[in-house]
Amino acid sequence: MVSSQTRLAVFGVALHALLIYAMFDVHFITPLVHGMEPTTADFAAPASRLVVIVADGLRADRLFELEDAPGDDPDAPRVPRAPFLHGVAESRGRWGISHARPPTESRPGHVALLAGFYEDPSAITKGWQANAVEFDHLLNQSSAAWAIGAPSVVPLFAKGIEHVRHRMYAEELEDFAASNDHAALDEWVFDRTIEILDGHVSAEDEANGATRDSEREALEGERVVFLLHLLGLDSAGHAHKPFGDAYAKNVKTVDDGVRRLVAAFERRFAGEDDGGTTFLFTADHGMSSRGAHGDGDPGCTETPFVAWGAGIPAAADAAADNACASRGKDAPTPREAWGLEDAARCDVDQADVASLGASVLGMPPPTHNAGSLPVSYLDPAMPSARSGAALANAEQLLAVYRRKAAVAARASLTAFLTPGGLRPYAPLAGAGETLAAAKRARGEGDHDAAVDAARALARACVDGATYLHLYDRRLLLWTIASCFLGWIGVLFAELATGSDRKREVTRKKETRATAVAAGVSCAACAVLASRRAPATYYAYFTLPAWFARRAFLAFASAAEAGTKRFYKRREAVELLATAVAATALARTLCAAFHDRRVFSYLFAATA
């Protein structure tokens, strides 16, 4: 016969497993909704081709900073570590810091850059290696695309899309061993891309019916996207740390590869009457000084962003923009260390890059985009394109907000419990009129007013979508907290009443307590079923009622037996000591989570 203590211990383990899983229900909610109304782009494309170059694991400071000049002259001026990209940032294009969010991993970073939203947390169940939920992205929207790079990233955006060609090296080359030539991976990507520009057709593409003529036609079309994934820096950073010589050497290799790539594009499309090529150079994430990434360390979240080519203004011609304020650990820009002016810097959020990429190709942002268009990266000499792109971004974000509002109105538990239902995000009460006014301003030629109105609406839509995304969080947190408190109450009743709890209570009291707990549970389950809530919600919302029933019956049993064990001085002291010890242990564990030295002190004290 299993004792009551054993059953209680087994139930406690299962309960804590459930409440640990509750973290996923509270914090790991997919940001994606489907069924949005499609949006369009009503402006001429500034470019025909978009080249997105992603240097995996590249820190912003390691790209932009100056280093000692070659030779033995200590008085020689310091020179850029990446002279080509540094020169582009100084004169030919715009630059800034792209601010990523945790988890700072390859897939989440690429999703933000190409799809415009921060990673769907459900992808953690697939180790960030596959699409748990399908989504729209720049390569999907293109007329033709090439994805070249590592087999851990390229299939995420090429698999199953007929017009996306891909080139990948063998999986065994993705090796972080210190003895490997990590830069060779990046040179392979640049070489394969240049081969494509020179008309080379791979055996796999030939097997799928591609010819030199069909590939040339695809290359010379509109809305063409190239994705280059460069893994070498990530491998070098893991093996040698980002402040090592191998990492710095790999930065130089990437810079020289970008120079060769740009020359190949200019050579391939020289003299042709087309919209030109836009280049976006950035990173999916950075690297901490320890050679790791994944968390919110500034070395991991602050990545470089350099844009140039068709539709991108030169630094000297860029319009002043208050939204371009520098931020982060390297703000204001360290002029002596980087050789770049803070006034020319324009920081962006990583998810903003997708809307910029779509804008230069004359496309609306990807359907699930949650980023605001960085209008300052679009040439002021093309006011119609700037205002049109800003309006397309605002309209797409408004469509996302409206769809989320419709979903929340049907599924949110907080909305069900609130008189009047869902409370919309107040700043978007007149969103339709604001969008219409911005379109009228653009139609009248007042492009600056249209841009300002569209940007304000876009920011409000982003905030509104976040508001809806977190709409049920407070209710869930309180409910899960009540589960913990209820369980504490049950355990306290066990300790306080001891064996007296097993005495019989009046049938009337037990029946009433059971009826109340069952009634609350049935009502909760009915509401959850009507809102199509996840299965775990049924446990969160019903367990507190049954915990309260058990604690009530335990104390009622002790009271009816005439015992006051939990009021006796000795037991009271023991209970108080137990509560103090448990609180101290919990606080110690919390402190140790933030400062691991606490564990060292504990081990030293108990040694």
C-alpha cells in the first residue's frame, strides 16, 4: 500500500514539472498569426536586385574598428581592419548598428533579417534547425533567388520554393575545430556566387531543367534576391575567440570577398538598362568575448549594418533623422577607435532590415513582418519611393494588428473576463483615418508629411501588436502563481495537522467543499473550451480550487478532532524555522542565478 506521503511526493514532482513547462505557455507564445489581408506596394522599385550578405557571428566593433598599420612604424596612422566596407560606410552608403534580440542564434537572426519578425519560440522544439511554422520572407517574395552558404541555414529559406536556387557545402565542413581554415568557407561562398554571375549552371539545377539561357533570364529579371551566408567568422570566434588573430584575419577575408563580389556584379550588369543592385551587409548575431552567443550580451546583440547601391543614399547626402540616434555599448560612436562619424550613423532593429530589403525591390514587407521601415536608408532624391515604402510598411503592420485583434477577441481569456470584451490598443483607434490621410498627403505631393504619418502609424502598430501578444500574460502569471500558493497551502496543512488530518470531517463539509471545487473547475473548463485554450490551461485554472479544498478539509479535520497541534509552541517554532529556511534557500538560488559566485561561497562554507 502506497503511503499518503509517497503519493504526495510523486504528485509534487509532476506538479513542478507542469509549472516549469508553464514558462513556455507564458513566454514562448508564437508571434505569428495567419489570414492577414494581403497588402500591395504602390511605388517604383529603386533596384532590380538585392544582395543580402550575412556574416555569421560578426561583432560590430570588430568590423568597424581601426588597427595598427602593417610595418614597424609606431607613428603610422591606424587603418581600417575592413577597408572596403569601411570606405563604403564613410562615403558610398549608410551604416549603423543592427540590434538583435535573444536568442542570438543563426536561425532567429536570419528569420528577423529576411522575414521581419523575431523568432517563433516553437522553433526551439526543432533545435532552431527547421521551420516549425511556415512564414513569408524576402526569398519567397522574389521572382528568382539564390541562397549560398551553410547547410544549417540555406534550406530554411530555400527548401520547397521552386524559384529559389541554392548552393551548399558539405555538412562535415561545418567544423569549429581550431585547426581548420574557417575563412575557406566564406571564400567558397564568394566563389560560387561569382560563378553564378558568370553563367555557371550547377548539375542539380540542370537536372531540374535549368539552362544557361533560363538562368540568365532569371538573373536579369526584376525582384531578384541573393542570400550569402558566411559561416567562417562564427567558426573562428568559437575556436579562437573574437579578439584573436584568426577572427581578425577572417574579417579581412570577408571584406576582400565583398569587394570581389561587388566588382563581379558591376562587371556582370555593366551597361545594362536596369534598376541596379542594392547591397545589405550585416550579421545574424555577434559573439561574446568568451567566444559564445545565444544570450543578450551586447557583443552578441550589436551587429554591423552597411547598405549601399541602388536606392541607398551616400552618407554625405543622407537626410537628418532623429530616429537614427546611436545606442548601445558603442554609443556615441568612438571616433578615435572606429574612424567613423556618429552623425552619419543610423542604428536599426534587426527586424527592420526585411522591410528595407522589400522596399528597394518595390515589394510590400513580408506578410508576418513586425519591423518598422528605416526610411533614412532610402535615398531622399526618390521621395515618391520613400513615401510609398513607408505607407506599404504601415499598411502591412496595420493588417497584422487587425488580424491579431480579431484572433485575440475570439481566443483571449482576459477579453472573455473583461466587460465589453477585448480592449483595443487606444493609440490605434483612428488608424484607418490616419492611413487614409497619409495616402492623401502622398497623392498631393507632400511626401515628407506622408512619411511622418506612416512612420508614426507603423510604430503604433508594432506597439499594438505587442500589446495583443501579451494580452493574457498577466492573467496566466496570476493563475500559475495561485497554483504555487495552493500547493504551499496543501503542504502547510500536512505539516501543521500531521496525522490528525486523517480524522473524519462531517460529510456535509466535505460535500460542500467538493461541490465548490467541482463547480469552479467545470466553469473554468467550459470557458477554456469555448476559447480553444491549450490543454495545459485546464490544469492551471482548476488545480487551485482542488488545492484549496484539500487544505480546507485538513484544517477542518484537525479542528473537529479538537487538536491545536499547529498552535503549540514547539510546532509553531518548527514551522517558522522551516518557512525561514525555505525562504532563505529560495533567495539564495535566485541570487546564484545572477551571480554564480554564490555557489562558490556555499561550497566553501559547507566544506
